[in-house]
Amino acid sequence: MNARILFAALAAVAGATPLAAQTFPTDNPTIRRIWEIGQQQSQVYPLMQVLLDSIGPRLTATPEHKAGNQWLVRKYSEWGIPASEANYGTWKGWRRGFTHVDLVQPRTRSLEGMILAWSPGTANGRPVTGQAVILPDVADSAEFVRWLPSVRGKFVLVDMAQPTCRPDDNWEQWATDSSFEKMKAQRDTARRAWADRIRRTGYNISLGTGTLGRRLEQAGAAGVIQSRWSGGWGVNRIFDSKNLQNTPSIDLSCEDYGMVFRLAQNNQGPVLRVAAEAQFTGETPVGNVIAEIRGSEKPNEYVVLSSHFDSWDGAQGATDNGTGTIVMLEAMRILRQVYPNPKRTIISGHWAGEEQGLIGSRAFAADRPEVVNGLQALFNQDNGTGRIVNISASGLPRASGNLAVWLSQVPDQLTRFFQSVGLPGIPGGGGSDYASFLCHGAPAFNLGALSYDYGTYTWHTNRDTFDKINFDDVRANAILTAMLVYLASEDPTTVPRDRRVVTTPGGTPGQWPACQPAIRRSSEWTR
């Protein structure tokens, strides 16, 4: 069914005015002007280029994050939109420098690797040379403790080596069924065996290097080396170092890690040289950037544009969440031109600390209860470069009517690709920042985009880069968001907050997602 017909039908079922009795979208001068400015005067590309190439990734409490916040405030000021950085606490400050990892024995080769976020560097950034060894296969924790003295001055490999760094879909396309199944069986066996190996040490590896990494650091290891392959060509997950104080925590590419692992496994004496620069800068003030266009008729009711600004720093933070950031920034630019005196107050929130658990948006919700209580609608975008193809009423049944009316007035050029509209949908529990508001029962909606293999290739990886962006889709998303914000602001009705009955997958009664306290310091953070 055509998306416009679907939305019109849903609006009628909800008791709203049928589409036939409404002004056709192209006759609405504001909708038409949003479309024209968004298409003909788009700033998406130049904004994205500065953000990703010049500022770079925005790991919370790093210089890049601070520079990015200042850039956002300047851009809003240039457009005549009041904006400021709203500090909510502090975080462990850290500055990334260069990482160089080289194999020096039994041959020379520069390797693809980098230290993890918040990892120490080598002393004064100077090269450290040491043998690479594999975490031993011990009978129990006592045997592991007896082994630990031998680790001093060595680089310890703490992940299994993948039997292949070729993605499964490539195997499936080219290999015989028997060889593909054989490879998967071998990999599954190796994974179980490695999990048992970790367990028998008495420590854990989790994200970063966990308690195991800290124990190796205490034993004098020169470095802890991991490889978290995503399953795609040349792609690794880059997270954090789990609070190592003096020992570099390094991620190597799937291919290079496998080579070093095999050299060690076959007693061929791999020796690595690592030089890594990093600086801890102490507890650093952190905050969200908040831009606001005051409402002319209902200033105490709010429409919020929501995107997290922080990122992991394995690459540029392009699709997580540079794309969402620019969608909201561009939508605000357009709205300032075509809708300078909105009925309700419009806020754009660029959240910090999302990657550490929705910290910035939770702090905002706690610090600005008047926004939560007066929220008409929040629109959040946070899953890559693809065009928006689904939206949910987030478990608010009567909000479905408002959502349907708004969508029915959006031009077909933007809604024809929609795959689903969840009415009433289910409440999200914490996947992105809209959950910080929805837990209060406020109408917060997530704008879901096409995958573009986001989960494999760009989500928290070393390949989340500028070249992965589809600028046509991001431009369309900014236009769609601007239209939804305008329509929500103009809506003569207030979006109802009735909640659906929540059930578990087994059909038993469940609970609406509970609001989590805002974390104000990095010392409160646990993973």
C-alpha cells in the first residue's frame, strides 16, 4: 500500500480529519519551502565535511569532543539560533596520539592496529619491544597465577584468532556447502574452547580487556592485544581499555592478529615494537549542546530534535552518529528560515556520553523536567546513513493518531520508502537517547533508517568514515525531520501519553522501561 494512503487511513481510524479534507501537502507553503530549501540549498555536505574531517571523532571528554561542541554553538549562532553547552558533570579526560605497531621478528612488517579509547600509551610515547605470547590454556586460576610472572615485558594476545577474516556471505557465495559448514564448525569449536580458556583463568575479558587486562598489567605485561572482528572485510570493533593505568591496550586487525597468533602458536618467535602516544588530562567538564527557538504561542510545550554527538574514536564517527547530528543541525537551519516563530518551543539536543549509556540525555531529562513534562514530541535519529524507513509510536496508543496525521502531510517523495509504522509500537528500553524521555512516558519517537550493513561495517568500528555516507539519504532525512517538527509544533492537539499494556515475549505482564539515574562522573561508570 502507498505510504500516503496508509497514513491517511490510520489518521481516519484515529479520529483525525481524513486526508481528503486536508490541504494537499504541496499547497502548504511551509512544507513546500522546507522541501525547496532542503533540496536546493542543502548544507549537509559541507557541514559533514567539517565535522568528520576537521573535527573528527568525538569521544566524550576529549579535545575533539570539546572542539565539536564549540563548533555546534558557533554554527547555531551564525544562523541566529541561541545555543550553549550545558555541562552536566565531568568525565575522564584523554587525548589520543599516534599508534605504531610493527612486527620486527621473524620478519619486519607494519601492522594495522591502534590503542583503545582511554588506554595508556607507551612511556612518553617511546617504542617498546617485546615478545608476543598467547594467553595460556591453564587448568585453573591457580595455574594461571603461577604463569603470570613469565609475562613481564611481553605482549599478551587475549582473543582467539579467527580461522578466516573472509565474511560468511562471501564463503556462502563461493565455497562448497561442505567447506563452508566445516569452517563454521571449526570456528564454533574454537570459540567455545577460547571462552573456556578465559573462564579458567578466573578473570573476564568483556568489552575492552576486563579484569583479565588489569591482572596482566599488574604482572608487568608490556601490552594487552586484542582483535574484535565484526564479521566484515577489514573491520574491527574499537571500544575502551577498561581502566588500564600504565599498560597499552591495543586492537589489531583480524588479519594481522591472526598472523601474530600463528607465529606464537608455532613457536616462531614473534616480536612486536609498539609506540603509542596518549595523555590523561584529569576530570574534564562535559556537556550537551542545546539549541532553542522559543515558542510564540505555547512556549512551555516542546518539540525536540535528538541526536547523540559523541562517538567512539576508532574512525571518524561518521554514521554513529555524525549523520544523525547533521540531520538535526540541518533541520534546525531550515526551520530557522521557514518557521522562525514556531507555536511551540523547538529544542535541538546534541547529547554527550550516549556511548557510555545515554548519559547526556538522561542528565538533560533530570535537569530539565519542564521539557519532559511539556514534551509534545521528540524525534531521534541514530542508526546510520540510510534513509528513514520506519517509525514507531513507542507504545503510546493514542499518540498514533497524531503521528499518522503528521506523516499523512509529508510528501510522498519522503514516505514512499517506509517499510513499517509501529502503531502503537513498543517502548524502547535504552538503545538510543529517545529512551531517556520515553521512560517518563513522554512522546519520544525513533526514526529508523535502512541498514547499509551498519551493524557489520560502521557501528563502533575502525571503518565508520566519511566515504560510507549516502548524502542524498541524509539530505532527505533532514527534510523529513524538519517537516515532522513543524507539523508537531503546529498540531492543535497535545499528544496523549496513555501507555499500552506491556507484556514479555512469553506473554506475561511486563513493566514500562524504568528511568535510570544520570551518571555525573566517570568513576560511577560500569560496563
